[in-house]
Amino acid sequence: MIAFENVAHGYGGGALLGEVTLTLAPGSFHFLTGPSGAGKTTFLKLCYGELAPDAGRITLFGQPLGAMSRDDLARQRRRIGIVHQDCQFIDHLALAENVALPLIVAGRAPDKAEMSELLAWVGLSRHADALPPSLSGGERQRAALARAVMMSPDVVLADEPTGNLDWEMSLRLLTLLVELNRMGKAVVIATHDLNLIRAAKAQVAARVLRIKDQRLQLAGADL
């Protein structure tokens, strides 16, 4: 669905990622690891077309990224759900309205029954009318996941989704991501948390990718 062929990207003339070749297949589950500043967020932004490669080729759902119009890219992005590290909510809108934003932006009215089911799935039914500042960190992350899957995407990308959560809440969020994968969604999670990766590998066939020395490598059994 998303394919990288010898992709490179950098900032200010300095290389950050180089010679990245990878295919994210339907139903796959990947973890992305590496030290801070290695390029994990950059890799995710390349996956959904927020950034363009300096070299190489990226294909989204069969279409070369470089050949897409803005409208084409917008349509393809609807097939990718993104959980940002900082959640990025609109604080004066209720939780349910924040979760529904992808539909509203696409010109579609949210279905009340579907919204109710989605909030129940992430355990936030009683917070539908709450404002984002009143939510805990775990509630915000689950709301961010609900928003990411509002459009029934084929791929879910999560950037350090458990970085500010305790272990119990991290496992709860992981369970939701594993459920999405079992529904056929491809999942990519950028994380520093090796315990989270070990917990996931007991539930799902997850591959672990590591960014090291500007290269994307398949991590070994040491994880």
C-alpha cells in the first residue's frame, strides 16, 4: 500500500534518512525505533505525503507521490489514519466534534450511531461532550486514535502514542491498535518503549524496524 524505493530525506542540506526501501503491506504491523532525532517522525510524514523525498520514489496505494495533484494526495490521505504525538485537538470543541473532524473536513456529516460505537470502542462514551483540556493523557490518546480511524483508513500511523502514558494505559492503547490490525489495517507505531514492543509481539506478528546511521534496518531478536 505504501512503498519506499531508495528514498532519502534531509534538512538544511544534511541527510537524515537515506536509501530507505520498504513496503507496508495490507494487514502488516510494524514498530519503528531509533534514538531521538533519528528520523522516526520524518519517516511517518513521508508515509502520508506531508514531506516529499529528496531522492528515490514513494508510492501511495499504487500512485507515485511525485505525480499526485493536491486533490489526489488529499484523497489518498483519507486512507491513512494518523495519531500525532501531541494529539492536536481544538480545545473549544467537544470531544465528539474533535473526533468527527476528518468527516466534516471531507464534507460528510457524522453518523450518530457510528460515532457512539466508535467512542464506546475506545472507552470514552461518557466523555463525548467533554472539552479536550479536561481529559487525562490516556483519554486524549484514545480520542486521537478514534479520530484517526474515523474514516475507516487502510493504514494507521502512530507517533509515540504511549510516550506520556503509564504502563496500564499503554497496554490499553496497544490492545486497540492490535484490534485494528486484526481487522486488516496496516499499523506502524514509532516508539522508544521496548517493553511495549515485547508485549505486542506476544499478541501479533510484528516486525521491528530500527533507524540507525540514516538507514532503516530490520531489528534482530535482541528486542
